[in-house]
Amino acid sequence: MVDSAFATDEFIRAQIGAWQRELGSVRRLAANTLEAYSRDLDQFLQFLAGHAGGPVTLGTLKELRGADIRAFMAQRRSDSLGSRSLARVLSALKSFFRFLEREGVVATEALNVIRTPKLPKSLPKALTVIEAKRTISATEELEERPWVAARDMAVLSLCYGAGLRISEALAVTVGDLDSQVIRVTGKGGKVRMVPLIEAVRKAIDLYLELCPFKSWPEEPLFRGVKGGVLSPRLIQMRVAQLRGALGLPQSATPHALRHSFATHLLARGGDLRAIQELLGHASLATTQIYTAVDTDRLLDSYRKAHPRG
């Protein structure tokens, strides 16, 4: 644990210890997070001690201003600390000062005027077409029970071939199926109709043919081995197995298949508005993130292939 002994007086050190114990035993923060929070606070207190010309005391904290925190954040930024790390620093400081306020030690408004650094948007991570197809077809190689293998293949086929969220796929009932479309209930209870390509329809038909349980129109289509509702955790575990067997990246998840659906459609000239409808996005802005994914993939291919890349 980081020691603030040279930057604080005995009283503040006692408060730091109590705060760390609360984070560990009450909030149960991971050891790495607790270490990072403690280190961030220690660096801030050392910064304050340098400004005060001596150990930080309760009086120092009572006089804390927003300008002091901004100066510290600017210093950390000059040390090449990224926005995510700066956001964590601010979170650590807020956690410590909230603790002091709850304990009746000191209250400060200084942190309330500091904005959290703007974080870069993380782009969805799509699989390649080959990886996506292999992920679906390889279920047969990891499961001895044909009907379970067919079930998992059908679920993953809906994620990649129809762009469904895993929760949406597992909520589908027999009554939601038609010969060419499927009725999907998305977020907020919004219902949309999604077309079924032949490969997806065949995967579902094979599952229905092999499934040992009778499915009524109003019941969930996909069943567990005892006949109950299939848990999304089982599909996530299946994909984790597939990652290991196929050497896929950690980003290969059931949701990555949905990302791949949108990315591959866009790459083949799919209309953004149509993709928005298929995915069930309320806003086109949510769907537009896939244009950035496609641009990144295009530039990556360009750099690899172009003689001056």
C-alpha cells in the first residue's frame, strides 16, 4: 500500500487508513483498484504538501480550492497521464473526500467544480467474417449432445445473422417465428420485425427438429438441458470455450457477433437507416458508431496493402 507518511500529519494518515479499510472491506474494491486509488491520493497529498511547504493537515484540506485540484490534474496531464487515468484520479479524490464528509471530518465544494475528463469512445470490436462463421459452426465440435449443439448454433446464428442481443435471442418464443421474419422485443419493450436469412432459418429448424422438449407458442424457444429457460451465462460460457478452441481474441463474445452483423452489413453497402431498424436502435447516432469501425478497418487494410503504407 502507498504510504503518505511524509506528506501528511498523523490525523490525516489515520483518516487515509480508515478510508482504505472501508474500500477494501465494505465496498470490496479489487486489490488493484484499491492500490491505484491509494497511489492517486498519495500523489495528490504530496502535491498539496509541496504547495503548503509542509505536511497536509486538516486545516490544509479545509482551505482546499478548485484551483488546487486543477493544478494537480494539469501536472498529471503533463506527465502524459491519459484521460481514463485522470478520470480514475478524480474518482479516487472524490471517494476520499466523500468519506471525510460522511465521517464529519471536513466538507469541501472544491471537487464539485472539476469536470471529469472526456473519455474517448471505445468502438465496438467486430470479428472478421471468417471468425464469425467459424464461431457458429464450431459449436458441433465442443458439444456431444446434438440438440444442445444445434441450440447453441441457432442462438449464435441469431446474434450474427439477425443482429440480436443475447437477451433478445433468448426471449424469442415459438410464436415469434415466421417463415421469413422473427418478431423481436427489444429495450423498452419496443417490438421490431427482423428478416431471417436462410442460414439462420435452417439453424433454428434443425434445433426445433432435435430439441426433446415440446415448445408452445408463448414459451421461450431456447431451453436448458432440463427444459427450463436457457440462461445467457451458458451461451457466454460456450463462446468462451470457442475462443480458446479457435484462438479468438478476448473481445469475441455473443455481443461481438451483433457488432459483426452491423459492421459487415455496412462494409457491403448496407443502408445506415436500415441497419438502425434491424438493430433496434432508438437513435441513428448510436448506429453511426459502426461507420467509424468500418473506416478504421478500411484504413488498417489500406496501411497493410499499400506500398507506401
